[in-house]
Amino acid sequence: MRFSLRSTKTIINKILPKALNGLDGYGGGHEHACGGSVKKKDFTTFISNLKKLI
């Protein structure tokens, strides 16, 4: 699944690698705008990781 993340408050490119750690996916970008892809089977875990880090 492809995703795009944007935020005016959170520096996303620092937390994105941590949210993807151990999952089958990749991503990157700028401080406040990133994109990437993660396997469908890992998407729920990715979202959960992202929420915990934010």
C-alpha cells in the first residue's frame, strides 16, 4: 500500500524509519512531507507504530 504523510508540527522523516522497522516497506522524504510503501499485511502494524511515535 502506498502512503503519503504530511504534518506542520511533527518531523515525519525522523519517525518514519522507526514506524517501518521490522516491516516489509520503505519510505522517505522531507521533514514535514514523506511518502512510501508497505505490504498490505503490515499496514495495520505500520499505522499502529506511527500513532505510538506521534
